[in-house]
Amino acid sequence: MLYEISEKTMKLVSEGKKVIKLNLGDPDQPTPNEIIEAAYEAMKQGKTKYSSSAGEKKLREELANLHKVSADNVVISTGSKWAIFILMYLLLKKGGNVVIPTLYWTAYELTAKSLGAETRFLRTEIDLEWKIDIEKLKDLVDRRTRLIILNNPNNPTSKVIDEKTLDEIVQIAKDKGITILSDEVYSDISFVETKSVLDCGNDHILVKSFSKTYAMTGWRVGYAVMGKGLAEKMVKLNQITLTNVPVFIQEAALKALELREEIANRIREEYRRRADLACEILSKTKVRFSKPDAPFHLFPKYEGLDSERFALDLLDEGVAITPGTAFGEYREHFRIALTVSEEEIELGLKKICEALK
Amino acid sequence: MLYEISEKTMKLVSEGKKVIKLNLGDPDQPTPNEIIEAAYEAMKQGKTKYSSSAGEKKLREELANLHKVSADNVVISTGSKWAIFILMYLLLKKGGNVVIPTLYWTAYELTAKSLGAETRFLRTEIDLEWKIDIEKLKDLVDRRTRLIILNNPNNPTSKVIDEKTLDEIVQIAKDKGITILSDEVYSDISFVETKSVLDCGNDHILVKSFSKTYAMTGWRVGYAVMGKGLAEKMVKLNQITLTNVPVFIQEAALKALELREEIANRIREEYRRRADLACEILSKTKVRFSKPDAPFHLFPKYEGLDSERFALDLLDEGVAITPGTAFGEYREHFRIALTVSEEEIELGLKKICEALK
């Protein structure tokens, strides 16, 4: 359904129709110029050769400083997705199951399926502010559980896991010898403090990306922090799959880190304004939603809604959204991505409100 | 041993010693300026967003024209390596074996091992001009054989498979329902005509790269041509692993294709001169070698040689080569990569000849 909406949107646009795209996971911001120039400089300097499958030393060291680990714990990856795939491959290829709280990013499930691993979902609900139920988690894990995948902050709920809950999840993982893979790609631009899995000890895996924090989605550069043994295995797999992330792209990432505060603050504030605006409009309707802790989605619920029908009808009115069914059994929900201008958000949400009347 | 030599080389260089690096698979040529400028232009135009996991339409169409297939048969990949890994994953993850003629590129074996697939090697010898023995191949394949991997032209022998042999291999594959994956990354700059597996029908897989033909090793862009069904499966895996090769890199690849004749001819002639020079020097020695059909290696044999010992001793003389053992049971052989200037080749080979006296 995600792809159906996106294809119909492209068709309408190609026919000359104006569509407000509240369905996109790709922000409207351009990559900052300094980052582009850094890549160009590196290319001109001949940084266009094969290089380390772990990533460039300087970039790994900077990231290690940031996360208070050693450079040996950091592996540069083709976006966060590659790190997630290859770490799931390493941890699940000999069997076992993976526990994933809903709502979850589709790639987790598809990867598990491709690897032939059993997936166990832990359902969360808007009524409980999307909190993970620790007792349910305890019931779900067993001795065949290899991995718990957290998405913190979450796409599409935009909620951050509170400290107490995270500590409890880590305790369960510790008791049962389970690895946590925490996908924290939105944490640097989160509106609230986000406790990282790395703040809970060195046994777990952090996955991060330059995509959202620095408007670098299409550059495909991310990284993962993990134990040295696992890092060595990931590097060996990088050697026979990717070789390396292009060095000029890693130089661009290094420049992004240098401008970290400035860029992340600007992008965070932009999303905060958009989120505030969207919440203000939605609060005047019968739609239920939980206030986002982070960019860049809202996942409201409307009692009795068939979100698939709604999304298709709304597209005819010139607004693209994603039905909740794209994320599992959430038919009464729909996802709004705040990846367009405030003007378009206002216009789009007004049309949504009208359509729901 | 490959990595031991390369690490010792780096150490010597960092200590200020001059080393002639005849051990590198990364050519000395810089990426042509026009290609760098095309990438920069694309970045400035905002081609820094998520895009199709199959690759950009224009690039796929150009490649389809080149290979006389449909764009649906072409998938853009992060270098040729990724295509090889993911196609082996798709074809071998349910078990079966893969047949690989020696000498082979290490990544084939490591990937098969990682996937838990059985590997069957078909040994070739310098005495038979590195030809694949068809009778041996017939004996080696069985009903569990899913894949035959060819490297044509071959690294490190630099031999091209003759037409008759290729036709016979294809016939065996047809009879037994086996897929051939043909890694032809050197074919565009080959000194002799190289018949592609695509010239033998549409049942097989061609893997190519921009790395060698256009001096773009570190850009990580390649492609594979295959049946539509398999292409769709590869695209689905790209969606959950890479998302896409950066669009600005695909624009650079498009520019490379535009300048194809000019760049490939220049690079081919450069390697031909280097190969002629190397053959001339070696022909005056007791070393046996077969004349290379393609860039950019020589794989000579010296009766009774312990190439590991030889490589380490030679490094002390300031020349780095790769011992034959890095490619299997070829202790009397060593690999010379012609990825440095003619001047350095001459100097390096003279030192090799002296050391062998």
C-alpha cells in the first residue's frame, strides 16, 4: 500500500496535478553546501580509490569520541540500513528469533523474513502512549531469542523510549543473554533527550545515520557501534560486499560532524515548528494523536477509519499520506510525514480535516 | 598472506622506505576529471535524495542498449562485489553447491563460505594455458549445483576464455539447469575480443563494474544483467540493504559511459604497453608465464619457488608482489599487478629477475 500510494502520487504529478506529499520519508531540505564542497574537494584530491572496509580512521575516531567508545567499535556503513541487514545476518543466520516492538520500520521484518528468522512482534498502542509493555516483552523472549530491535525515536510514532523502560529492556536482555540493536537515526534531532542503548553498557549495538541529521539521505552513509568481535565480523563482510563507502562521501560525513551543532539545531527547530503547527491543527479535530518527541512523523488515529480507502480518496484531493496498514494492523491510523514546508503542511492538514468531517 | 604483504608494505612506506607496489589491485590512474565534474554538478542540482533501488532509469537504459537487453534486466549495484554477493545469496541460500574454476577471486569463496554453500573448485594450470577442462567440469557438476562462477577475463591469470570453451560451459549449464554468473569486469579493456555470457543467451548473469574501465574503483558502482524475475528479487534486497547507489555517483557513471570509447581505449593502451614491457623483461628469464589477454596482472611460475618466502624477501628489496598461495595451491607462482608506471614496472621487474637468479 505504501508503494501503491507512492506510485499513484508519481503518476498524478507526471500528469501535471499538484500533490502535497505527506507520505515521504525523504526530507525537503537540501544537503548543506559545505558538505557538498567537502566531497568535491576530496574527489579532486584523488580520494576515489579503494579504502578500508571498516571506514576511514579519522571519521571512526571522531564518532568514537562522540560516543565515548574506541574507534575499533565503530564501523562505517552504506546508510544505517546496511548495518541493520548485515548485523541481523550475522546474529540470525544460524536460526533463532528476533523480537520487534511495533510499530516498526518495514525493513526489519523483510530482512528477518529473507534470512528465514522467526519474527515476534510486541504490539504497542496509542492508548498507552506507544509504551513498550515490559511484562509482555518478558513473555515474548525465550532461549531462542537472539535479538531485540528498538527504533528509538520511533518511526512512525515519533515517540522516545523513556529511561525507565529502556533500563528494564536492557535488564531483560542481560538476564537472557540477548543482544539489543537500537536504531537511533532520529536521536540527534529529537525534541527531547533520548537515552541511547550505549548509555546502558557495551553489550549492545547502536545504529546511526547521517541521513536525517544532516539532510544526507541519498549519500548512503551511516555507522554502527558494537563490541570489537562483532565489529571485526562486520568488517569482514564489508570486504566481500561493499569494499568501502566512497572515501569522498566519508569526507563529506566528516565535514557534517564538524558542523554538527549548527546543522542539527537548525534541522531540529525546523521540525519542531512543523510538528507544533501540525499538532495545533489536529488538536481542533476528533483525530487522536500523541505529541511527537522527535521528527518527523505523526501517526494519528480516527475511530472507525479505513485508512487505505481514506488515503486513496485523499490522493484525489491532492494530498498523499500513508495508511496505517503499511505498518501492521493499524487500520484506523495514518502516517503524516512532516517533510514538506509549513505552508504545505497547513494546506495538507486542512484538507485532511475536511475529508474527515 | 595478501594482507600480510600489504600491511608490511604500508609499514615500510610509513617508515620512509620506497616500495614499488606490484601487489595492488587498485590502478594508479586518477578518475577522469569530466566524471568528477558530473558528480559535482549532480550534487549541486540536489541529486542527493533517496532514489530507485534498481538504479536510475537513464543509466539502466544506456546499459541495456549497450548489452542489447531491456532496462528491466539491468540492476545498478554498489560495485560488482555487491551484485556477486547478493546473487550468490539469492541462488545459494537454500543450499546446493557452486563450481568455481581456479584461479578465482577470493570474494567468491568467502561469500560461499559465509552463506554455508559448498564450493567445488576446478583447477586450471599454466601448462594448459589456464584453460578450463570441460570433462573435469562435467564430472564436477551434479544435481545440487546451482551456480558456476566464471571470471572472464581472469584475475590473476589475465586470460580470456576462448569462444569454444565458453560455448561448451554454457551447454553444460543448459543441460543441467545451472546458472552461470560471469564476472567480466576487465572485458571492456581486454586486449583481445572477449565473448560475453550474454552472447550465449538470456539464462545467465553478467556482472560488470565501472571500476577498472573508467578508473573509478573507489566510487563503488557496478551493475548486473539478468532475467527479470531474478532482477526483481535483487531490487527487493537492494531496498532493504542499500536503498540506492547515490544518484550523483550514477550521474558520474552516465558521464563515464558517454566517454566510453575514449577512456577505455586510453586505459587499454596504457595497460597493453605495460604488459608488453613486462613480458619483454620476463621473457629473458627462466620464469614461465602466459601472455596476458587483458589487464592487469601477470601470474608467472618459477620452478621450485616458495612464493611466500620470496614475497617477504623481495619486500626487503623494496618490491611488493603477491604470492601465488593467496589464490589457492599455487606456491610456485606469484602475481604482479601492472597498476604502476612503466618506469616502476621496469625497476620492479629487474629487481625480481635479480632475486630469482
